[in-house]
Amino acid sequence: MTAPDGIDLHWVRDARELRQAYELRFRVFCDEQGVPRDEEIDALDDVARHAVVVAPDGAVIGTMRLVSRASTVKVGRVAVDREWRGHGIASRLLARAYEYAQGVRAEELRLAAQTQAVGLYEKAGYRRVGEPFPEAGIEHVWMVREVLPPRRRSAGAVPAP
Ligand SMILES: CC(C)(COP(=O)(O)OP(=O)(O)OC[C@H]1O[C@@H](n2cnc3c(N)ncnc32)[C@H](O)[C@@H]1OP(=O)(O)O)[C@@H](O)C(=O)NCCC(=O)NCCS
């Protein structure tokens, strides 16, 4: 199902939006999934690039963070408001992560997926690597997606009318 018109995906623009993203993460990971609140926000949040999906009424209904290290972009904290799931919002976030990784010329995207969410990431082109491991009391597995260079128009090509 596609998301209704009027929802917007962008990088966090101010402290208020970042706070809303954190509040969504607390609702999803701590209240729903039982992650301890003092483990949810960590030092990587200070250096991460945070994306938000904003509903027409201004509510933040989706978020993820990206952390670049060497030639890898690590995707984390992918969360969608319970009321908005099944509308392709996580897919849009992952597509933005891929575009970002292309833009910074990363070689791969990497994430620690909750094993219950592996299907989401497989549909987005990730593959499992290694064995499952526990983190914050939840089983995870590393997944990677190779990043291809952005397609370039061949020099001198005549644009289609
Ligand atoms: C997992 C989550 C982010 C998915 O968000 P969403 O916006 O509902 O996902 P989408 O609608 O973009 O789903 C895209 C595709 O992945 C599939 N998918 C979504 N969640 C899935 C899951 N948990 N397991 C398997 N497949 C899943 C969808 O069915 C859809 O498939 P389709 O294209 O064939 O219809 C959301 O359910 C959520 O926030 N869950 C709680 C937090 C969480 O588990 N985060 C992941 C941490 S690794």
C-alpha cells in the first residue's frame, strides 16, 4: 500500500524535529519492544544524520539514522509509528539511505536487523551476513547491501524530448 499524499521525508531540520524523532523511537523501541530507555539514545546520535517522515498534521511518523564510517554507511533505528505501518514508509526511508550512500560514494550499507524484520530489508536489497546475536534483549543479524555508483548520463547524450 502506498502512503497517502502529503507526507514528507527529509533530514531533520531543527531540534524540535529531532526531539519528535526520539519520542517516536521511545514509543516504538522502548514502550513496544522493551528496550531500556537509557539505552535508546547513544553517542552515535550526536554524529548521525537523522531522517524523518512527517505526516500532513506535522507529526513525525517515521525515522532512521545514518552513520558513515570509512566506506560504509550504517543504517539504524528504523521506526514507523504503529498507525502508519504497511504504507511503504520504511521502504522510502531505506531508498533514501541508498541515495545518501551513493551520494557520499560509500561501498556498502550495513545494518543490524532485528531478525523479525529481516524480510523488510531483504525486499530492499540487503542480505544477511553472519550469525544472529542478541542486542538490547532482541535477536539481531547483520545485513549488507552493496552500493553501486550513481548512473551517469553519457557525455553528449541528447535528452529525451
Ligand atoms: C519494521 C517497520 C520499520 C516496517 O515499517 P513499514 O513502514 O510498515 O514497512 P513498509 O510498509 O515500508 O514495508 C515494506 C515491505 O516490507 C515488508 N515488511 C515490513 N515489515 C516487515 C517485517 N517486520 N517482516 C517482514 N517483512 C516486513 C512489507 O510487507 C512490505 O512488503 P511489500 O513491499 O511486499 O508489501 C515497522 O513495522 C516498525 O517500526 N516496527 C517496529 C520497529 C522495528 O522493528 N524496526 C526495525 C528494527 S531492525
